[in-house]
Amino acid sequence: MNRSRLVRCYYLLLGRARLPLLALLALLTGLLALPASRVGIEQDNASMVAAEPLQQESYRHFKELFGRDDLLLLGLQSDDLLSPTGLARLDRLTRDIEQLPGIARVFSLSNARTAIPGPFGAQPAALLPDLAAENFSTRLDERLRQNRELGSRLLSPDRTTAAILAVPKQTDGNRLQNLVSALRRIGDELPPGNRLYLTGIPVQKADVARAIQRDQRVMIPLSVLVLGLLLLLLFRRPLGVLLPLAVMAISLVWTIGLYSLAGLQLNTVTALLPPVIMVLAVATCIHLLHGWLELAGERGEVRTLLAHRMATLFTPCLLTALTTAIGLFSLTVCDVPAVRYFGLYAGLGALLSFALATTLVPVILSWRPLPQRHAARPPRLLRRGLRRATRLVLWRPAGVLLAAGLLSALALPGLGQIRNNTDLVRFFRPTAPLYADTLALDRSLGGVETIEMMLTRKDGKAFDADQLQRLADWQRELQRHPEITGSFGLPDLLGVLWRAENPERTASLPTDDAQLLDLFDLLSGIGDRQLVRRLVSADLRHTRLSIQLHLLGSAEASRLANELLAEGRSRLGEGISLEATGGFLLMSGDSNRLVRSLLMSFGLSLVLILAALYAAFRSWRLLLVALAPNLIPLLWTGGLMGWFGIDLNTGTAMIAAVTIGLVVDDTIHFLHRYRREQHGYGKPALVRTTLGVGPALVISTLVLALGFWVGVFGSFLPTSWFSLLTGTTLVGALLCDLLVLPAGLLVLERLRRRKHAAVMLLCLLLFCALPAWAAGSLPQQLQQNDADLPVRSVLLPTDPPHVGSLRLLKRGTAVVLQTDLETTLLRRVLAAISRSEQQRWPAGRPGHDAMLGYLDMLSAAGAAAEQRVAGIPAGSDRRRRLQIEFIAAPPDYRLAFFLPDSRGNRALLASRSIGKDFCLAEMRAILGEQLKLDSEGVDRILAALLEPHSMEQP
């Protein structure tokens, strides 16, 4: 018995076992409804943390030494802040916050402590003078001037906003939400003229959980309403609405019930499960209902006719379910648990919805009489549109392909403008309290984010005076970074104590180790022990430097952290180990890794789906024709993202991996119907296919797109962009399936008849390769630099003034030697590089020709960098920026030039393959010169990075 007969027998059996089958479905749905209704909301965003053992261990060690860094930051804005009345209000507010459950400690101007000169040396005192003292304003100004470091952390430059730092206790999600709500109520009760702002990572976690709860309450009913109205409009009968909605509801209950039974909770990513499963469940039902409508006017027994029609639709529906599931299952390779769970359960939901649709729909339809012929006709507007599309394809197939190619060519430059950047605060809408408060505090206090630098003395001893002075000098130089607004570390705390102990000295810090040791003893005696332990460990060999930043995205934060590591290691010397850590940096790194892994999963899903298509149709020609209508919509969407400045973040990066399995569904149904209709010449088969399966394709795509577009009203902007762009991609795929796919089939038929198949294959391969051309000659994974792992770095030159830096990086499996130039003297620097290269590669030496090619590219890159500042007036930032990279990614060895901008984004200028010998020789020579290493030292570094690739001398 062949497969078709087996499927027909299966559906005939459904007719005889309808009631037991419905009872079984009801029982399973009832059992899973309870856990589905009790699915929790994740409160701590733990599933968004990627498994990076080294960074996690570093952050854990940091918290063990210094305590939590995820503080609650509040800002009291008041017109009379520094008056006695305003400061008394700040003191009451500080005490009220400290009394809240879940708060461990509060720091503000009202309880801040400092050191002042006393009869026997430094003695502790309150930062603020007595509110009832005479000349209060004068004494306050003097005290703030003497304690600039501490005052700048707790008071805005315009002296209208006071910072309040609250250290939360370890609380669960519900208690954290209650704490945030209590803080906002305190702010609401302030008198007129005063306002309390609130931000911080704990607030982000609480507001994310609250927004997910809101979206689940609002978006699911809204989706049901929109889908129901659309189904009623398209099918114009109650059965066309109730059957898809029933399958949708059961699929959702089963999937979420299994998700809940696994002990999982909804998070910012898996919150997309309900809308995704709902639209996937409806799509299969639409094709089955349309097949039932096509039976109008047929004669025969209802169950037999229905079984034959369902058997015909079973194979394409199964294939579409499998390809959709493959696209979703590909997300399980991601190292972020939330995305893995989303891919796993969304793929499971796609398969469950297929099983339910192909079971429940024919069972219910078997009780119904066949539809009347006049009632089975699709809407007139839809029929007219399909006929016009068919005429256009038949008359102008080459013009259709040319138009699609031109639109793709317009989208290509937009791909190069896409920026990988995740801004956690701007995930929320501008009307959200967290968004408004964070931006207000960022403007008034000069930065709300923090990168933590953990410094450790390698020999196990306490920090000495020279190292402390180096750290203080580096702190002063940090201000040259426009993203940095301030820093606070051990030199600031010791400086206050030193000036109070030695008011007659001009030095701001101890100049010898004995003085420093005495100062440490004094600090342990009169200092605030909790504050001291948040800055330096008990053994005095670990300390932290908190660097305050303006609001940054993940890409900018990672780039800045790498720059600071290179600077710090150069300034502090070999005796101090430096690590960048902190909750904000960890979240930024997780976001960057998430985006990269999602792009990798798209490649995996594409390969698997193409393999499934070939297995289904057993034709390379059909596979090549099918590539264009499935890749072109993704290219268009990428172009839109680039042209409209939509960042590639944790939401939008999932579009490709999710939609590739959806856009191929219409192609499968079209090709399956086309092969059934094809008897001889292709034009009549294309007409019958488009008019036959076209209505189901249009209806299912509209339902899918509108189902996704409902998500535009969600609380998170990445979710809104994901919903909008996914629906747009599906509409673009529908146009390609109704125009580009039949045009390609018609051209294929013509060329096959003329025996020019080879030419056709070449043209189609070039046409489908357009998305690959968008990345330029350098592979995309070698262009992404947002998660480079620095191995060695040095400033160029080592003594000021610096013109840039040299970094040895690990980028995935590739080893990159990057020269990052940022100077107004670029012409002189490039001339020096050119002179050095000509001395290294004299005429006649192997590699001389490669060196000349390098210098040609260097000259062109320098001209491009100069052109960028041609219109910038004097007095503005006219620094030329250029990055030169030697990339060893065996067996590929490349030279690449990038033009970065002031925000850290960079554009690929040129790239070429330079051969292994020249690439490794250049890397050896440059590393040896700048790191002051001999050939053996350089080889040890490179050999460890390039293993198991050979490292023989070129």
C-alpha cells in the first residue's frame, strides 16, 4: 500500500472513530489547561544570561569581594534642593526608603560621611553641615568643594537633582515588583515642585515582568479578535472562524501546558510563544478549509470525498509544518536559554498544531454537507487580483524577474547600514516610566550605567603608592572619552582622608608606601566599613573602579570596555591584573552573543530547509527556482532595517530564523499544486495553480501577517519590530510566490525547451546569490567585531601623544591583528607605515608584490578617511579614523580596511586575500616591533592562538 492510500485509509478511519477521538482531545486539553493557566512570569531575567563561564566566574568573584553592583538609582529633583528645607526633605526621603522591606542600605547627601581635619588628624564627619548653623550656604559650598569626588556622585552639576543609591536585598520577583511599586508611590506623594526618578537593573527586571503580564492579558484576546474577524471576512461562514480558532486554542493550551510542566516561566523572548503558535495553528486550517471548499458541486459520499481531498493536502501541509519547525528548532543552537526554549517549544507547537488541524478539521467537516458551488467562490477582489497577477507573469516573466532584481539591488546598500546594538532601556516605549526616568537621570546626573573594573595585584601584596598614583592618573584621563561622565575608586576615597590628615601637604595622595600603609590603617579605624568594603578587599590586593557612563547600547558598551582594558593595562603596568565586569556589561555581552548565535541559527535552518525541499521534490531545478522567492523577502526586510535605522537586537535578529520556515510554506503549496497540474506545456499549469491554490495562499498569509502585526501594540519595541517586520516579510514572500516563482518556472520551461538549462541555472544562481553579495568580499562573521576577545594590546606610540592602538584579538576562530588609528596626523602615520613596509620587503624578496598591493590599498583607505573630514570646520572633531586588520582564519588569510565613526560603528572599505606567508609575516613583524618581543616570544603567542594550524616560518 503506497503512502497516498495509507493516508486515505487514515481519514476514512477518522470518520468511524470521530466521537472517541474528540473525547481524547477534550481529555488531553483539560489535563493541560491547568498548568497552562498557571505558567509563571520570570522575574530575574536569568534565562537571558548566556553560558560564558569565564565572565560569569569573574562577576561572581567581583560580587563576593565588593557586594552587589545592581543598585537602585533614585534622583530627587527639587527647586530648593540645597536649602535647609530641601535637604531636610531629602533626609526624610532617605530614611523612608531605608525602612522599606527589601532595602539593605541607602546612600545620599543627607547621610554621606567624609573626613575633616581635627586636633589629632583626620576625623569622621557628616558631609553636610548642620542645617541650623549660621552661614549654612557658605559652609555647604565649602564642604562640597573639599569633597568634589563624593559630591559629584551624589549631586547633579546644576545642583537641582540629588542622587540616592539604594542597595537591594536578595528578593524574589514578586517582592521586587512590590519594592519598585512602593518607591514609585513615595515619589507620587512628594509635594509640588519635587519629583522622584527611579532606574537601575532591578527596576528593569521588575518592569519587564510587569510588561509581560500586561501583554499576555491584552495581546492574546486582541489576537483572537483580529484573527476571528479576518477569518469571518474571508470565509464568510461561522465554520471558517470557529474551526481555526478551536485548533488555535487547543494548540496554545497544549504547548504552554507542556512548557509550564517543564518548570519554565515566560520571559521577554518566550512571551512571543502565544502569538506565534496562534498564527501557525490557523495557517494549516486555512489550507484544509480551502480544500474542502473546492469540493463544492462534487458528487459522492462526503467522507470519501473529504478523505481523498485531505490526503492530497496532507503531504504539502506536513512539509510546511516540518520546514517551519526546522526553522524554529534551529534556534536551539543559541547559547541563551530563553531563545533555546522559544525555538524548542515554538517548533513543538508548530508540529502539534499540524497534528491537531489534520485531525480535528476533517473530523468536524465530515459531519457537514459539502458547500454549495456559489458559496465556495473566493471574494471577487481576490479573484480579480490573482487573474491580473497571472496575466502579468504570462506576458512579462522577464520583467517580473528584473523588477525583483532591481528592488533587491536597492535593498543591498541598506544591509550595510544595519547596526548590531541592543539598548535595554530603549526596549521600552518612550511613555514607559523606566524609559522617561532613566533618560531624565542620564541628563541631570551625567550617566546612569556603570562599567566595573576589577584590579588585582598579581603578587598577592597590598597596593603600593606608585600603583595608586597610576590608577589616579588613569582616572583623570578617562574624561577624554565622551561616553564617560565620571569614575569613583580607591584614590578618591583615600584622597579625602589624606587631605584631612595632612591639610598642609600639596600632594593629593601618599607618595611612599609607608604613608599609604598608615592611611590604610586610618581608613580601617574611622572609615565607613560598608563603603570601604565596596571599594577595596580586606587584604588590600583587590579594588574596583566604577566608571559612570551615559546611556549606551550593547555594541558601544562592549567596544568601550575593550578600549578601557587596553588603556588600563598600558597605564597600570604588568603588576596589576585588570578585568571588566559588572551587571550592565554582562547583559551587553549576552545581547551581542545572542544576536550572533541567532544569525548562525538562520544559516543552519536554511541548509536544513533546502535539504527538506530537495527531498520532497527531487529536483535541483525546482530547488533553484524556489530559492529566489524565499531569500528575496529576507533581503528586502534587511534593506528596510538598514535604510530606516532599525538596530539588529535580540528581537529583530530572530526574524530571519523564524520567517525562513514560514516563507517557504507558500512555495511548497504552490510547487506541490504545480506538479499535480503540469501536463505538457507550463502556461496552463501555472494558470490553474495560481487560481487554484492562490486564494489559500493569500488568506493564510494575510492571517499570518495580521496575527504578527497585532504584536506591534506590545510593551517592548524589539517585540514590536519583530512583529511588524515578520508580517512584512511574509507579505513580501507572498508577492514573490505569486509573481517571481511562476515567472521563474516559466523561464525555466522556456530555457529547458531551448536546451539552455546551463545558462538558466547560472542566471538563477547569480540571482539567488544577491543576499550573499550584500556582505561584500569579506565574510560577515569576520566583519563582526562586537565580541572580540582581546589577547594583547598596546597604545601607538607607547608615549603620548597617542595616534591609536594595536590589538591582537580573537574573533570567533579567527586571529586578528588590528591597528586602530584615530588622529589628525593620519597622513604622517600612513607615511611612516609605508616607509617601514618598504624597508621590510625590499625589491626581490618574496612578498614584495603583496606589499605593494597593501600600500595601494593603504593609500586609497587614507584618502577615504581624509574625505570624511573634508567638510568639518576647524575647532570641531577632525580626527581621521581608520582600522587596518590582518585576519588569519585558516585557510583564509586577509587584509581588510574599515572606516569607523565616532559612535563605534564601522563600514568595510576594502578587503583582499593576501596569502598565508605574507599575512603571518606581517603579524609577526608588527607584534615584535610594538610589543618589544623577539621572534620566539611572538611565535609562542601566535602558535597558541592558531593551533592546530601550522606555524612554520614563511
